[in-house]
Amino acid sequence: MSQRRAKRPLIEDDDDDEIEDYGSNSQSNDTPTTSQYRKDMLDDDEDYNSQQQTEPSKYRLAEKAAQSLSPEELELKVKDVVRLALCTEFRKVPLKREDINRRVLHEHSRIFHLVFDKAQEKLRETFGMELVELPSKEKFINGGRKGKDKQATKSYILRNILPVEEGFIDWGQDKKHIGLIMVILSLILVNNRVLSDDQLKHFLRRLSIREGVEHSEFGDIDQLISQFIKQGYLDKSQANIVDVSSQSNEVALFEYRWGPRSKVEIAEINVLNFITEVFGKKGDSLMLKALEKTIGEKFQH
């Protein structure tokens, strides 16, 4: 698959629980207390969410707040956000607005929108990427869609904006994992956007990937699936289904759907084109027509 190779960030951190504070160089000597920081966060959210502010008004507030910083200090904070975004994306974890405020902006959280947009410009021009907010997680009950949280997630990932088919950002490692997740996402799509745990295991066994057996390329498949869920490529939810044969209590089963990262990084039409490449243009025409109807687009002829 065609992949875009991005330059690794200057600093790598293997600790999944901590990210280095890249804003330490720009932090003032007068570090705010925890209570001051929380107050700034609450005030900032109130300014942003209340009264349904228009786009110009929130930037006016940010520009006004930025007057307390020199141009050099502002530029340093923008660069710190860029570095933090690259670091978190290299580790395939979302960048939260709270992280930007806590690790970079500190007592200047009111300038978030100004710094965020300037960081976006640098990411687009220099790296061919942009920060996009992850969608809210959908809720499902008994296989049916209940809805999703309408609140903003305030969590972002980097998306490739260069003209490549898959949309993945290639850091030069684990390409085999990208291939496997494309196969799993394709299987979910052809099964009306949902795949049971049993179905997934069945399809993986046909690829000689078996539960409880160490695979030469993918290792422990359960750990890898958990990694895909943690990274946001897959969403795993519980479905309560009655075991009619035993007339027992409800048995907890699990289902897989596209995760928020997949929805942002990958266009469904690209997965459809991937499927047609695997099956060929003379593949199952009924399946392809059903897929076209599902996503509302036609595959490339």
C-alpha cells in the first residue's frame, strides 16, 4: 500500500502513561498553583461554551489574552504544541486539549485557539498533516444504535493531508499491522459495519491467525486487537444476547465497529476500493453493490 513517510519527532518516549513536558522551556518562573490552573480551565471553558460564541469572538478573546506574551514567547508555545502533537501521534494516542493547556500553555490557557491554529499552519505546511478532533463514541444496545455524546471530545489526532489512498501516517514501522487493520476494517464494513467477536475470530483463523497461538508476524492476536482498540482503530462494545438453546440467563458477547481514529483517518470509499483490488473487478457483484449502497458511493472502475 502507498504510504507517506513522516519524520520522527526529536524525542521518543516509550512510557505509555507519561508524555514529556515539551512546554517546559516556555513556562514562566511563576508557575500557577493547581487551584489557579483549574480556575483558568473552568473560566476558559465557560468563555468558549457559553452564549454560543461565534468564531471571530473566541479569537478576539485569544488575541487579547496573548497580548501578555512577547512574539517570541508566543512562537515558542506554537512550536511546543507542534512537537507535542508529533510525539503523541507517533505513539498513536490522542492529544487532549487538557494536555496542551497543562504541558504547554500553563497559566495562558485562554490563548488556546490562537496557538492551536498557528500550530495547525505549521503542521500543514511542514509535515503535510493536520490535527482533527475525534468524534464522540457511539453507544449501542443489543446491536442497535442508541446515540452518541454530543459534547466535543477535545481530543485530537494527526491526519495525513497529502494525496495518498489510505490516509495513514507512516512512521516507518509496523506496516504489517496497518495491513491487518485494513483487513479487519474491511470485514466490518462488508458485515454492515459490525462484526461479532466470533465472526472476527473465524475470519482470522482463515488467515492462520489463531487465538492463544503466537503468530510469527503478529504475536499474540488478543494483545494486538487490544492495541487497535486502545489506539482508536476499533471500537469494542458489549451486546447482550439470550442463549435460547440453554434457556439460561443472558450471555455477554462482544461486537466490533470502526473506532473514532478509523473514522477520521480512513474514508470508507478507500476501503471499498481496497476490497475490489483484493477480489478483482469481477468479484462478487452483489456484495459490491450492497457495499456501494451502504456507504453511498461507487468504487473506482
